[in-house]
Amino acid sequence: MRTLIQALKTKELRKKILFVLFIIIIYRIGSFIPTPGVDYTVVQKCVATPQGSQENFIGLVNLFSGGAMLQLSIFALGVMPYITASIVVQLLRVVIPRFEALHKEGQSGEAKLTQYTRYLTIGLAVLQSTTILVTARSGALFNYACSQVIPDGSVWNLIVMVLIMTGGTGLIMWMAELITDKGIGQGMSVLIFMSICSGFLPQLWEIGWGTNGTNGDWTKFAIVVSVLVVILIFVDFVELCQRRIPVQYTRRMIGRKMYGGSSTYLPLKINMSGVIPPIFASSILAIPTLIAQFGKTDQSWVKWINANLANTTSVWYIALYALMIVFFCFFYTEITFNPDETADNMKQYGGFIPGIRAGNATSRYLSYVMNRLNTVGAVYLLFVALIPTVLIMALGLNTQLPFGGTTILIIAGVGLDTLRQAKAQTEQFQYAGFLLEDIDHKEN
């Protein structure tokens, strides 16, 4: 709160905050503008019907779009295409040497990778918008509870709708980059945060109030809120934890100047993979459910998928979900953090870990530390991701909880990152403690 008050008192930061709020308002307005060709009345009736679990792929896309996907608005895709494109480009660094070379070039190489990410985002937006419109047209998007969402199923009408949704994704990407350049915080993270919070409080209130004020349970509401607060505090604590490895730099004479001789540390987070493992696990487990929607309900394999993989409280779903989170926790960290590259960079600049030889020994030591941290991080992610399932089973909640493991990690992570950036920018304008007051200061 102190950081927010100090930021509002500063003219430059106040303009940045108002600019971010302006972009957020535009983003939320676009989430309610229906795509031309959609029967808005039928869509509202479909959205009002229960859709089951929100931890599948459709639930994730709807979560990141702030509920715009199920309403088939112009911002129906939200930020999901950009997130997917960013992850794909990161993964391609391992497969394509050109991408790895661009990553090592510095700012110019990152700019080129960002350009590739934008192109891939548009391509994924075309693919995802086509898939959403086809599933909405067939009724599979709403579990066949509604039909005639798109009255005109002609090819030309679908092409126009795909172009409008793809243009909406491009506009969201542009607004996110504006927030990053002219506002506070990382643009995509801020938009994801606002999308989640837009449906968070109403769903949370529905547990205690109910749909009409009579079928709610305030005891369950109090339990859910208490657990949520405790988990958020725990997530904030773990996300701020670091394993600091001491690094010593030797003195080097370059020309007539002496460089190095300083002591620092290499910070390694406990949760290096962030929110990626739960997203990947949920998306992969949702694929069989999506395929089963196109099969006949009386077939044995469709019944098994609906009973085990479509139900987030089943033993099969929990076991597979946990195994995939552990796997992606190690897999994604292995891609994003390269011990060999880190050890080579330290050796190049004359750095070493006390007691560890530079080169291969340092790389093996970093791999050993990262494996231990990943083990703790995987257990931490399992705990956070499975808390909603445990609450549903313990409290017997018929409605979906307003938060899941992915939701909690995003809210805590984005909130901490935005506050840190706001505090850093606030301190740039506070020089009163270093200068004498009531005196005109001039250079020289």
C-alpha cells in the first residue's frame, strides 16, 4: 500500500498507472463485444449453464481470456496464443541451432526472436479461432448443452469470424507491449492477472451467497477464503526464496586498469519452472476429453475418459496430473537453465565457486543443486495444484472453486513482480534523502 501511495504522488508514475488502467478498461470492454455472426442471446444462455471443470484446456483458455472465450467475443482467444507461441519458441531453442544463436546474440537476437513469436502468435490465433468456432458450431464447446450458437455456418461467415478473432489477438498483443514499454509491469502478465481477477471474486462470492441468496454456505465460504489466504502467503514466501551460490571473481589487469576481485552470488529460485508445469499437464490431459466429445456416448472408451480423465477428482486424473507436473518441472527447467553455459560464462569472466574448480566441475555442481531444487519445487507445485481437488472432495462443493493451482501461482507471481517493478521505479524519483532541501542544485 505504501508503494502504491508513493507511486500515485509521483507525476511520471501516476501517468503510467493511469495508462495501464486505460488499457485494461479497453481490454475488458472488448471481452464483452460479441463476434459478428454469433447469436448473443443463445451464447448467454449457454454460459449460464454449468460447464464442469475449469482445469481442462477449454477452462484454461477461458480463464486467460477473462471468460471471453465462452462468450465468443472479439477477444475470445485472449493471451493464450501469445503464451503458447512464447513457450514454443523457447522449446525450439533446443532443437534449432539458429534460435540458440539468436538467444546468445543479446538484444538484437532477442528482438528477432520476439518477431518470430509475433508471427507464430498470429498463426496459432488462426488455428485456435477456427477450432473454437467449429466446436461451437457443433455444440461440443458447451458439452452439447446448447446449439445454434452460430446460425450462419457458411464458409464466408466463418472466415470473417476467424479474421476478426485473429485481429483481436493481434490487438491484445499490441496493448500488452504498450503496457511493457509505457506502463508498469510485464504487459501479458498484467492482462492475464486482470482476466483471472475479473471472474475470481464473483465465483468466490457465489460459494457463500449462492445463485439466488438461499443455496449458499457461508461456512464453506469462510473455509475457502482462509485456505486461499494461507496458500497465497505460502506461495509468496516460496517464490521469493532463493538458493544463493557464492561466486568469487579474480582480479584481472586489462590495459592499465584492474578489473574483478569482487564477491557476488548466483541466485537460483526453488520454482524455476513457474506456472508452466500445471498448464502443460492440464492441457495434455484435456486432449483425450476433447477427442471424446466427438465420439458416441455409449462407447466404452468414451465412458472411461469421461469417468476418469474428465473428472478432476478421479484417481487416474490425480495420478497422471501429478506425474506430468513433476516431469515438466524438470523438463522445462532443463531447457531454461543450462549449467554448462552458466559455468562457461563464469569461467570466461574469471569467476568461480569457492571450493569448486571452474569448468566441468562447476557445471556438475550446478546440475546437482538444480536437481535438488527441482525436487523441492515439484513437491511445492504438487501441493499448490492439488489443493483445489482436496477442497472439492473434503467440502463436497458442487460448483467449481474460483481458484486452482494455476490461478494461485499466476496471481501471486504477477502480483509480486508488478509490485517489485513499481517499487523500483518509485525509488528512482526519491532523492530527498540524498540532497539538501530548500537549496537549488546545479551541475558543477
